[in-house]
Amino acid sequence: MFKEGEIRIPSGCAISAVISREGKKMTGEKIIESMIPMHDRSNGLGGGFAGYGIYPNHKDEYALHIFFNDKYRIEECEKILKDSFEIVEKELIPTRKMPEITDEPIIMRYFVLPLNSLLTSLQLDEKEFVVRVVMKINTEVDGAYVFSSGKNMGAFKAVGFPEDVGRFYKLDEYEGYSWTAHGRYPTNTPGWWGGAHPFGLLDYTIVHNGEISSYDANRRFIEMFGYKCTLQTDTEVITYIADYLIRRQGLSLTETASVIAAPFWETIDAKPEKEKEKLKYLRTVFSSLLITGPFSIILGFDGGLMALNDRLKLRSMVVGEKDDKVFIASEEAAIRTMEINAENLYSPMGGEPVIVKVKEGKF
């Protein structure tokens, strides 16, 4: 007879999120606690969190969180940073020593501003410039990985169970209007610090439960546009797909969901004519960005969240709310941990995006 925790859980991995529509700040305490009842969905090979609104004193600067294997990689990386940005502040990310978290790299945080002279000479907007620098570091500096690069937000991840990772990074001392979390159960990729979730690029972060059977097709397409998948985990490509569709192509969140989890052709054919034409266009033009395989994902972005299941709903996801807060998790138990009196709980349909935004001017 198998004991609890001794058998692979094929629907493993845990995701969780909370957001305040009013932009009210919450510490990371509750999102850490939400992962405890889902402990056995992870196996200790990866946990992580993303918080939004956590750097109000540096809200106009890009916050680069970087793993370094050793101090020599810091020197090499900082040369690129100094050639590209004004470094407003740099520091070690505060952590607390825990026996559960081992083999930690050097974890640095840089608050930076792109150099205007470079933006002008290269004729790039600052977001595209930041993306290019991130890709340059992650592909050219062996042993250095930029794992978070947005404004007024940050990702925090490690090898370990998520509740330990949250304590390790002292997330109970941060305050944000939105949090996401992940507990990893890797099935076909290695468990290492850079491969833990969330994956981030600019203010977009992804936590994901599932497997991407379309990964090679997705990766080949997205890498034609300058993105590089270097972190040895298939989920990384979803983050780049989101950035490409939303920032570069200007699609709405709903349209992005209709690409990632495109409806079946027979479903499209049954839609009203105008909607049918739009869905056919998205399905045809961005066919290589359809993600196949079982998944539930939460996309965090500046001012909101989007949760999405694969179109067959092969992974669990529950949504609830209470007052101004919306909760999303793999299990109801996680939501009840954050808010015992959560209301209006439901499981979204496959391919149906759940989009929650903070009210204008509240963050």
C-alpha cells in the first residue's frame, strides 16, 4: 500500500492567487498559508510567488531579480547592466536561513532605468529594450538568470516546498495588492532554482499546473521573435507567448485566451458571424501558439490577473470571492485558508478566462 506522498500525483502542482479589486495591500502571509493544504501536490523541487505593488518606493524603475552561481557572474552581468541602464539601487534580496532551503545561489535585486540615449539610438520603447537585455543576460552570461523584470512587482522562487520558499524570502514582510503562488511537481523537466515558477518577463508572470505537449511548436514560433527559452522548463514559453500577444500584437486578454486555449472548430462555427470571424482569424494567424495538453494557469500582470484552463479542463481550478477580493486556486481548501467565508465558489469552464482587474486609479 502506498503511503501519502510516496506516489506520483499526475495532476500535481498547486497554483493559488488573490487580488484586491480596490487595490488594498495584503502581506504575503495568506498566500503562503494557502499552499499548506496543497502540500502533497508538490514534491519539494520548486516553489514560488509573485507579488504586485510591492515596491512603491521604486515604482517607476524596473526591478531585476537575478540568480548568480558565483561572484564572477555578477561582474560579467553588471557590465551589461551598466552599459544598458542607470542602476538606481542594488542589493542582496533579504532571506532567512532555513534548513529546508539548500544550495541557494547569490540572489540580487537591481532597480534600474533604461538609458535614454540608447533608447533613442536604437529607436526602441523601454519595454522592448528591457526584454532584449533580459534575453541577452539569460543567453550569454552562463550562471546568471534574470527571473523577474517588471515595475513595482517581483517574483521569488527556489527549490523547496512553497510554504518554505515564502518564509525563506520573508514575504510576510512585503505588501501587495495581488499575489500568485506555485508548488511544483516536475514530471519531465529538472528541479532547479531557475526552473521553479513563476516565470516572469516585464510585469507578466505565469504559474502553471500541467504539461505542454505543444512545447516544441510553441517554442520554435516564439523564438523567431527574439525570445529565448533557456530555463529548462516548458512553462517558460507561456510567459513569452503572453508578452508577444498582449504587448507586441496588442491583443486583449480575452483574445489572448482564445489563442492559447483556442475553441474547437465546431465550437467556432456555432458562434454568431462577427465572433466567428474573429475566432477564425485568431486560430489561423496564431495557430502555432495554441497550447495543447492539460493545464491550468494564472497570468499575473500590472493591475490584474487572468486564470485559464485548457479547453478540455483537464486540470482543476476553483474561483471564489469575498468583499473586494477574488481568490483562485487548484483546490477550494486553499481558498478557505485565505478566507474561510469565501462566497460564490465555482469552477470555470475549459477555455473560459477569468479576468480580474483592480479598479482604475487604485494601484
